[in-house]
Amino acid sequence: MNVQLDLGAVFSEWPLLLKGIFLTTFMIVVSGALGVLLGCVLAWMSSQNRGAQRAIASLYIEVLRNTPFIVQLFFIFFGLPSLGIKLSPLAASMLAMTINLSAYSAEILRAGIESIPKGQLQAAKSLALKPLQTYTNIVLPQAFKNTWPALVSQIVIVMLGSSVCAQISTEELSYAANLIQSRNFRAFEAFFVATVAYLVLSLIVRSFLDRVIAKLIFKDTHG
Amino acid sequence: MVEFSLWDILRNLLLAARWTVLLSLIAFAGGALVGSLLLLARLSRKRPLEWFCAIYVKLFQGTPLLMQLFLIYFGMALIGVETTPWSAAVIALTLYSSAFLSEIWRGCIKSIPKGQWQAADSLALGFFDQLRYVIGPQAIKISIAPTVGFMVQAIKATALASVIGFVELTKAGTMISNATFKPFVVFTCVGALYFSLCYPISWYSKRVELKYSLKH
């Protein structure tokens, strides 16, 4: 058995790889922020006592959590045009990532919200804060702090999942690997390099969220 | 042109869904088997083994499943083993599940108070007896909810096997959608089928979790 790996053939296509890495990063930065934001709104809806709001939020969350990301992506990219909603591959990918992340982060935040002591809410009420003020100023900061590690993991999972977006020809990292292997027939090497790049990206995203963003968000919360 | 009715679409998708179910079951069972071996290695208190497992888990959790599928699919061909989408999918999903399951179970075992291990030690039980009689029974109770929850993740993960050409529910959806020009209907049905597979399991997992947390 004689296996020869030719990584040089892959690295010689570095501009493609770099472009792919850039797009994958761009997608997760935008979808990560929007997804968590939407997750906050959903968590707010499902923490309400109003039946309708709560039902809508939980239907949305359960449907997205119990179907594969690739099917959501195909539904948005191939299915929605028949309703007159035509999206570019990049827009469809980012929309799919955003709604997927929003459902998971809503569920994570909801667990964080439930763990907040009742006294906090009573204290907020006694200060005459409105429900929405209580949510954004009292509940959400604490929920974020309690669930931050889980949120970070979920954002990384969505980034890794975005490798599927090449299937609708979004030109992200795995698309670059696919393009390279179609040029030089070095399939294993191309996907190996892309895999290592994903691993490094996931480490960078994780430490960026843990060190930089966490400090920004939690700088004025105590405890 | 042959006209596809909604029933035709649904019937064909249901036929393909059998492969999704089969692949999920195999991946889950294989993952549980390999995962338990990894777990034992991780608990063995031998540094090299612990390191190996930690790196194994990090690698599988830190890279996309799609890339793992491709690497196994093309890697097997590279070392001269004949690959089919089916075998590559089974191997990749088994390894992927084993990493997650071993990590879930390790967490459950870690959550058992240290005193339990020490008590078992003081009873002069060996490592396997400690696991079997003292730690295991407690850890298994905690592990049911997350393990069942992972089953949902395993089912959803099988959808990626469609990318390397294995005809399961998602691939069948793509093919039928190409044949009928009704992507909206087809992918709604595909989504609904995944939902009807996954939701009962999610619901059960949540119920078990709730039951457990109420007891404590």
C-alpha cells in the first residue's frame, strides 16, 4: 500500500481557501449576532404568560430544533422561491443559520431565565420597572451570564454546520475545498486542509467569544 | 410527464425514511459501543489513554460532520478500501456519535460526588466493581435524558449522508423535488417527517429530565 499525500497541491490554491475562510467567518459573525438577538426575543415571548405568544415561540423553537439544518437550508433556498421569496445562496445560508441559532439560543436562554431567583423579579417590580425593562435590564444580563458557555458552544456548532451551505453553492470554506479537489483531484488532501481550518476557526471563535466578547458584555455585571 | 400527487411524494419519502431510521439506529448503537470503550479509557486513570480520548473528542466536536464524512469517504478510497456512501456514512456517524456520547457520559460520571468513589475505594472494590455497583447505577439515571436527547441529534446528523450520495430522507427529497418541480411541498414534507421522528424523542427526553430534577 502506497499512499502519498500531496498537501502542496492544495496549498497552492491558497487564495481560494482564504476566500472561503473569510466568508465562513463573515457568515458566523453576522448570523451569530442576529441569531442570539432573535433568540432573546423568542425567549422573551416564551417567558410571557400570554398563551398565543408562548405557543408561537415554542412551535418555532420545536420545529427548528427537531429538523436537520440542511433541510431548513434547502427549504429556504429551494422551497421559498415558489412563494416569491428568492434569496441568493449567501443570503439563504445566513438566514438559515440565523433562524437555526435563534431557536437553540432561545432554548438555552430560557433555561437561564428560569434559574434566576424570584427575588430579582420582585425587586424589579418594587422599583416600578416595566416588564420589558425588567427583561432587558435585570433578567437578560443574568441569563446571558449563566448560559454564556452553552451559547458559545452553540455558535461554534452553527459555524461548523455552515459547511453544508456549499450544497447550495455558497462559496464558503467547504465550497473552496470542493472546488480545489475538482481542479487537482486531491480530494482527501483538500478536505483535510479544510477540516484543519475549521478546527482552528472553531478554536478562534470560541476564545474570541470567551475572552473578548464576554468581557465586553459582562464588564458591568457583578458576581 | 407523469404527474406526482401529494400522496406519491409522501409515499416515496416514507420509503426513504426507512433508511434514515436504520442509519440512525446503527450510528447510535455503534456510537454507544465505541463511546463506552472511550469512556472506560478515559476513566482508566492512565495518562496516555486519557489524552487520546480527550483529543479524539475535541477533534470530532471541533470539526464539521460533513468534513468527517468526506475524509472517511475519500480516505478509505485512498488506502485502497472500497467505499460506498453507506459504509462511509455508517463509519463516520458511528465515530461522531461515539465522541458525543462518551463526552455526555463522562459528564454524568463527573457529576457524581467524589465521596462516592472514596466510599467505594474504602470498601476495597476494584475499578470495575466501583463502576458497576456504586457509580454506574447513579450515573445511568442522570444520563438517560441527555442520551435520549442525543438520539435526536443523531437522526438529524444522518441527513448529511445525503451529501455523499446516500439515498435517505433528505436525498430522496432532493431527487423528488428535482423530478416534480415542487420543492416547497417536498421539503415541507421532508421537514415534517424529520419532525415526526425527532419530536417524540425530544419530548420524552425533556420529560425524563423534568422527572429527575423534581426528585432532587
